[in-house]
Amino acid sequence: MVKNSFINILSNRNLLEHLDIMKKEKAIVLLSGGLDSCVVTAIAQEKYHVCLLHVNYGQRTVTREEQAFKDIAEYYKIKNILNVDIEYLQNIGGSSLTDNEIPIPDKSSDNKIPTTYVPFRNANLLSIATAWAEVIGATKIYIGAMEEDSSGYPDCRESFFHSFNKTIEQGTKPDTHIEIVTPILHKTKSEVVQIGIELRAPFHLTWSCYQNEDKACGLCESCTLRINAFQKAGHADPIPYAIPILWKS
């Protein structure tokens, strides 16, 4: 009798959770597996029924990023996921992330777009997300782009996302209402870390390094931005680094 009652309680709880999900609007989150997109996932899942999109475009750390994506999806128990390969960006080239003959810079160049910029990448990612959103009825597309404290990529500017929202409006069915959401666009990297800590984002599952897949190099531009962010936020980064890092307590 007690066992049956316990089973009924679990069944009712699962039913309530299912009904709660059914009530929520769907939102697609572009999850690379990095710090920023992980925090954006944490933000979106507070309000929406999240669907996760990961895109492999021939980047150097594709295997490690894909693992981070799967781990984060499992952490949040998100079942509706889509993994897409667009290796044509690697064939196009023009970026040190997709061309091993172009060295990855240790830090960003002042007032210059770094070689890690993948030409028009976000437009490709958002186009895939828009197509999927139109099919599954999602109303929001979340992306962890940053304009204030970032590498200065042109497809991370606020004006770009405003323009793309207009493109979505013009290029989808009349009854489709899809909006790109950029919740951390004007945040600093340390603010993003703090938001993630408050939302208990699984930073230990994320990966940001542009070069390594076992221990983060600690030297590339992405690692430098991440390390500085955790230091400014007053927290230690939980992922392993290949070089010693002095964390502020």
C-alpha cells in the first residue's frame, strides 16, 4: 500500500512537471558549450521550455565542445536537442578557429578584429535556429553574444541582431513570431560569471579554450577573457588549465 502510494506520488509529480512544460513557450538556445551560452541556457530555462541547438562548423575543439553541449543538456535534463554539422565554414576558411595554418592569437589585437572571427558565423547559426523555431513553434532564440566585453566580432553587435530580427519577420510565415534574445549582450564577462553563479550554472561542464581539448591552454584569447572574468568576479574557475592560475579568494 505504501509502495503504491509512493508510485502514485511520483506519477502525479511527473504529470505536473509535464503539464508545466506544456504551458511554457518554447525557446531555442544556441549552446556552444562555452561559458556564455551556458549562462544564457540557465537564464532561458527559468522562463521557457528550452530546446538546445549545437552547431559544429569545423572548429578546432569540436569534439570537446560537443561533449560540453551534451553534458549541459543532461545537467538541465533537456531532451529536445538538435546537433547540426555545417563544415562548409571550415571549407570557406578565413578563421584561425577553422584553419590550422592560421595561428590562434594569445590575446586580442587592439581595435582589430581577431583571426578567431569566423566570417558571418552567427548569421549561419541564427538561420538554422530560425528554421527549427518555425517548425517546432518556438517564439524565442537565445544567443550568448557579447558586445561590451568580448573579441569585437562584427556579428555580435546589437545592430546586427536588430537587423536579423527584421529579416526573420520578412522571411518567415505571416503567423510566425520569432525573436532573437541577447540577455548578456551589454554585460561584462565578470557580470556573466556572477549571474551564472547565482543561477547555479554548471561552469565545470563548460569549455571555452580555442586550442586544447584536455586542459584549457590558459593563453588563447578565449581563455584569457574567461580567466580575467572569474578573477574579477572573485571566484575560481572549476575547469582544469595547463598553466598555473592564481585565483583571487
